[in-house]
Amino acid sequence: AKANGCDSKRWSFLTGALIEIDAITEQFGLGFAREVDGPFIFSHTLRTIVLDPRGRIQRMFIGNDWSAKELAAELRKAAKIPMTDSPRQPIPAEATGKHRPL
């Protein structure tokens, strides 16, 4: 965060080997590309993910068309889910607001 001129109390940036970054972005349908002459190393699409206490996806907001009220509602829903030892599961289509093809 500091290297990008951002307040590290408010921002965290994902970093690692390219293969690791590619693996995590693929899980969330997040596209990214290296910028040639831009101010950043990478340009990417936006995802805001709400996880439940088990580490499973409660909701994935795609882009920035969501409101603080919507995010707060999803956080409250996620907080009500009891913590269990359930294994992590794939992202359900309803979490993204889109249906997956059969």
C-alpha cells in the first residue's frame, strides 16, 4: 500500500508470483492485464467479496454498482451463519447474481 501512496490502514494489495496471482484471480472471475504505459503495473476488473465465518463466499459484487446499504446487509447475513468445519465449496451462482451455464 505504501509503495502505491496509499494508507496501509485502509488498503491491502494482493501480491505474489504471477502464477499465484493468476490462480486466485481465476477463482473469482477477475481479469487483469499488465499496463504498458500506465501508472500501475496491472489493471484489473473489480470484485468485492463477502465471506461468511466459514470462509465461504456469501456474496460477490461485480464492478462497483453496489451501495453501502447492500454491502452492510450482506455482511449482516454472513455474520449470522454459524462457524463449522465445512470444507470450502465452489462459488454458487446465486452469490454472483448470475446463473452458470449447464
